[in-house]
Amino acid sequence: MKLMNILPFARFLLQTALESGDIAIDGTCGNGHDTAYLANLVGETGHVYGFDIQQEAIDNTKEKLRTENLLQQCTLIQTGHEHVKTYVSEQQYGQIKAAIFNLGYLPGGDKSIVTAAESTIAAIEQLLEIMAPKGVIVLVIYHGHEGGVIERDALLDYATSLPQDKAHVLQYGFINQVNHPPFIVAIEKRK
């Protein structure tokens, strides 16, 4: 296949936005795969803030980072991503170059604990305030779970309403796959 699948495309977007020394946000730590990927991209001189409401996700991520010797450049916070401004120091405002959110539920975890559009939109609003110009927010939207369609529609309504002088918004996904295929909404801060 010549077209990139969803997760490789998400990583491609992050790779183009980040370099050594940058700051990145993982809005949904999950099992730590994106947190570790971001930590490798920002290197030893950069930093990653990882958020998740579930202790299991924080523990899984911490173990993955420890195994890959990346824990020292990451701060893991057990709270919702809508509190991002509370945990990123003001001295780092303008230095955040990328953020990723894998929405839905923790793979292998409790499927009744899911993300919600309201908290994700609050996080996006805060990130658009404190990110560097041309910073990228990547939303990987899994909408096949209960409540997923409501979350999907609210996020699409929000993203399409962003003024184009504030952000560029891209939607990327396969439209002929069965079983509610995930898709990406990427937001690039303009100024």
C-alpha cells in the first residue's frame, strides 16, 4: 500500500513537527507507545508531558519508558489532559511543538472509561494558546465505542469552526473501510 495507514501518518506528522530539544505533549498516555516515540524525537534535551486519568496507563507508560531508558525526559501526570496549562510551566510556553491524543479507551483496559470531547476541546484550546507557531496537534479519533460517535461529531464541529487565520485543520482517513475506522484530525497553529 502506498497510502500511509493512520498511526504511521500520525507519527509522520509528529516527526515533521519535532526535533531535539523541543517540548511535546501526550494527551493520552495509554500504554506508552506515543510517549516513548515523542521522547525519542525530542531527545535528552527535550521534554514530554504525558497525561492520563488512569493509574494503569501511567504505570504502563512508566514501565515502557523505563525499559527504553527514556523516563528522565518525561513527566507523567495522572489527570485529564484538560489540565495541561496547570502542569506546563509558563517558561515553556511557546516551546511546545507537538501534541497527540489517541481518543477512545485504553487498549486492553476498561472499555467503559473513555475520552470525552469536552475535555479534549479544552486541552486543544489551551494548547493553541501556549504552543509555538506551527505547532501541531494530532487527534487520532477512534469512534467505534459507545459514545464515540458523539465525541467524533463534537470534535469535527469544533475543528471545522476554527478560524483559518488561527489554525490549519486537516482530516485524514480511509472512507471505505468497515467497523468505524479511526481517522486523524491534525491542527497546525498559525501564529
